[in-house]
Amino acid sequence: MEWMIRKARAADTPAVLEMIRRTTFFRPDEEAIAHEVLQQATTGDGSGYQSYVAESGGRVGGWVCFGATPCTLGTFDVYWIAVDPDRQKTGLGSRLLAFAEQRIAEQGGRLVVIETSGKDLYRPTHRFYEKNGYRRAACIEDFYATDDPKLIYTKAIT
């Protein structure tokens, strides 16, 4: 299946939100934040969110959203990356991440930061980041909730 990565549009919102729900990784409040981020990214409100989807045959299979980190020089955050559960382990997530890194580099980015939960549920996510060249830079215990640490992954790019 050939995937085209393109800028997200408002019309993609229902498909992206359904995909996020189907991953079963996110709580309803996190899904609401994804909705808000998508709205801001697709309306050109100056939020700084850069949002892209992977599409094939009119179907959205993945989403990545990133942006420059305020008050830094050349640091960018990947705020969201998600792949439809039916498309995971196909390389689509790595392709979306590489696409984001390329766009970040084109904008003078030098460091990419990704934050995620440290819960056991997220171990496949941690392996995904590590496989793509990210290293665990920090762990903040009990950040999201008791026994739910925040892990911070980073990657230097050129």
C-alpha cells in the first residue's frame, strides 16, 4: 500500500480521532486534547502546530503533529504520533517520524523531543522511539499520575 504524507485538513479530524480511539492508549481527556490540537493546526490560527496525515486510497492511516518548542533555539517537540492499529508494524510510523524530522531539519531544527508515559502499556512505544534513534533522556516519576512517569526521549538531527 502506497502512503502519501500530506498536510492535515479539518476534514481529516473524524478519521484521526477514530484512529486515536482505536489505539486504546489514550484517555478521553487526551483524545479531547488531540481534537483541540487538530482544530488549531488545521485552521491556521498561528498555534505553531504542524500536522500531517498519511493517506492511502482516501483512508487516513497515521498522524503526526510537531512544532518548535517555545523559548528554545532549534528544539522541536513531536506532540502526537499515531498509527491505525491495522497499520502498525508496517513501517508507517517510522515513515511519519522521519517525515517530521526532515521538516524540522528544513526549519533549522537541531533537537527533537518526545514525551510519553512510562507505563508498561507503552513499552512498544518506547521500543519504537529507540529503534528510530531516540534515547531516553529523562524520567519524571509519578508525573501523569501515581505510578505513571513521564519519559522524555530526544534525538539530535542535522
